[in-house]
Amino acid sequence: MASITVRALLMLSIFQFLPKVGDELDEATREEMRLYTEDMTQLRLLQLRSLEQRSQEQRIYARGALLFAALQHWQFWAVAVVLVLTFGLCWRLRKRSHQPESSCEEESSGSSTEDEEEEGEGEDSDDEGRLVKIFAKRIRGALLSTAFKRRVAEDLVSDLLGVFQARLASSFFPVLGPAIGVGSAFEGWNPRGRDAVYRLLVPLKPPRGHSFQLELGTAEEMPAKNCVRVQLECTCMKDQRVENMLCFIHQPEEALSRNQDSSFLSSLCTGFYLDAQKIARWFQTLVSSAWGEMTQWHHYSMKVLPSRRSCKMQLRNASGRFLFVEVMFGVQQGDSDIFLSSQATEAIFTPGTTWAESYAVAEAKFFRHMAKQAPQDTFHLKCLQLCAGILVGTSFSTYTLKTVVMHLLNTIPPANWRRKEFLLRLQDIMWYLRSSLEEKRLDHFFFGNENMPEDIILPPSFQAAEPLNLFQCLVQDPAAHATALRELEELQDRLTRLLFYGV
């Protein structure tokens, strides 16, 4: 293209500057025309080269602008890589020092102060804030879905209990108290997504003429042999307003045998001890017989799933989506938030008369307490959910991680769990878990803990008890301890990949 242009300009210059004379020219004139033409040709070539050079500079500038824009787009990822390296370096320093007061934490606390000042202006200009926003959006959707299903589960069990209470009002079967939502789905950090099980604990109270006597095992027993003994009481002088009131102590056996509803001991107990398996079968039968009276019958198909110590229900709506609800049963220890529960224990076989000591109600109250104390943008539940989601395939239980987070929530002020401290709190969780593993000790949250919120009611024996070590098994099994340390390294790698690569 450039050569064609040069030729055209040369032809134009020749025709433009030809002298208007005759056709015959002398040698001098031809020589002057030739020199003049060469000069004009060189001038045109210089002009073309200048134009080409200018065009090339413009193309280079355009490429530079595109490259600069690309670099701006990838600036986030460059900073993310720096954050990964910094996070890993701080982790290694803490691992070597075994001390929480490391230089890394001092720098972290300094950056936390700066983040709080920026947060006061309502801005998230740093790349760390953008990273946290991404995970906040991912978790927020799951939490909204969980909140809706939680309401459905609560309404369902509440309506069922209403039907049962009407049926059992004049019977001598256990009195069913209002259901209490427990577990991760009701605490706000469900890690299982759509497969979550919505658990509710239904308190059992003794019927008329009966009382419950708790026989608690020792902490050294694994599992502890906790039992609920059913005792008969004289009702001859009590509740005279109730007609035909039976006294299970002084009433003739013939009268008792004629009243089938009074066979509490024979139907739901083994000997004189409350049987969790019999309670579960009894409740499952009530659910199946009462489902036709429920308003939910029009919106869900319900199936009672096999379970030895609870009532598991699978609900399916018109669009084919499932909701899993599990009802457990518990007997309250005095006026406290600690129950003897029918939930399954870790033992291979648990007799029906053995009940597990459950702290689920106290734990749910603790998380509600923290929600009231914490600012609106607190991320402690998101931290717990994110860490619990990476435990699959390891020997770590979600209860272990939950205990770690509860200890940290009890020592780190709620204001320091805001979004800008998200990565720092994740680092604290992993550090606390590592420190506990290396020391082979993780204290149970409710035993011997002096820093307990006042609204959580514990039995007096809990406050005076020695802290219970949840890692006692690691002390007795060096191989399990070595495995746990290796798995902790894997958890650290999983968390890093999840944070910065999304996998």
C-alpha cells in the first residue's frame, strides 16, 4: 500500500511541475527536471515515513492503553497472591513461636484498627474487602434458604404438638412441651446446604401420678450411663377436681388394667426407666396418624424415616424439593438449659434406657446471645460455616470446630468479628485448633467456664467441675494425634484454595 502511494505522488509531482514548453527539450532542462523530481521524491518519502512512524506510535500507545487496562483488571489478583503469601507466612511464624502474641498478630491488630477507621466511612476500597464480599454473597443465599426452611420446620412441629396435646389431654402419657430448635440449622451456620436436617428437641414432662428422677453417670464414663427413672406418686389427695382420678399406688390393679391409657410404665418404659426407643416409636405412630389433620398435608407429602431414637420426617413439596425434620426428646435437668436427650451417642449400641447429656439448648442460647451483642455485619457465623464446610473426609467433627469458635467468641469482642476482620478471624480459628492439637487439649465449653453469659443457666455442678478435655483420646492414642496434625495441614490448604481460588 505504501509503495503504490509513493508511485502515485511521484506521478502527480512530475505532471504538476512540468514546464509548459514545446515537446522537444534540451539536455540541461531534462537534467534539472530529473534533479528536481528526485528532490521531490525524497521529500515525499520523508513525509510518508513520518506518517508511518506516527501511525506506529499510535498503535503502540493503543496497545499500551489496553495493556494498562488489563493490568488494572488483574491488579486484584496480584494483591490476592500477596495476601496468600502474607497469610501463609504469618501462619508459619505462629506455628514456630507457639505464642499468640506474635509479630504477625501485632501487625494484624494494627491493620484491624485501620480497617475499623475505614469502615467508619462506610467504604470497602481494599481488595480484601472485595474478597470477603464474594464469600458473603455465596453464604448469604444459603442462609436465606435455611431461614425459610427453619420457619417451615418450626410451624410443622408446633402444629403436630398441638394435635397431640389435644389427643393426650386426659391420658397418662408424657406431657410434650414446646419444641426447641437446636443444631447448626437453628444456630445460623448450616454447612450442609440443601441436605440440612432441621432438629428440634421436645421436652418431656411426667404425667399425673408420675415423676422423673435423673440418675446421672460420671464424666469418666464414655458414654455416660444417664437414666431417667419413673416413680409413681400417690394422687389420692391431689387433683380432686379430676373425676375418676387414678392413684397408681393405692388403686386396685383391676381398675388400673381396665384403663389402657394409664399403662405408661408398660408401654414407654423398660422396668422403671424411661426408654428412648419406645418413646420414638410412640411418637412416630402419632405423627403418621395425625398427618391427615395437618394443614401441611395439602402442601407436602410426608414420610416417616426409620430411626431408633428420634422421629425423622421427610417432606416433599409440589416442586419435588425435600425438607428433612428430626424431632428428638429430652428431660430437663432442673431449671437449667442442660437436658438428657434421646439423641444417638457415639457408641455402637446404646440401650434404650440410656440418655445422652445434651448441651444443644445451651449452645443455641449462646449463639442467640452473641447475635444480640454483635453488630449487624458480624461474620462469626459465616466463619464457622466456611470452616465447617472443609471438614469433609477428616477426623475432625463439626462439634470440635464449633467449640473452638465458641471459645473465641467468648474472648474476642463481637465488634472484632466484622467483615473487615474476616480473614483475621479465620486465621485465629485455625491457630486455636492447631494450638489445641499440639497441646492435646480442648476444653469443653460449658464445664468450669467462668466467663459464661448470665442468660445461660447451667447446673451448679457444671460451674464447679474441672474442665472436660475433648481431646483426651489424642493423649491416649499417639497415632490418632499424628493423623490429626496431618489433617490440619490439609485443612489449611483447603481453606487457602477455597478463599483465593473458589475450589
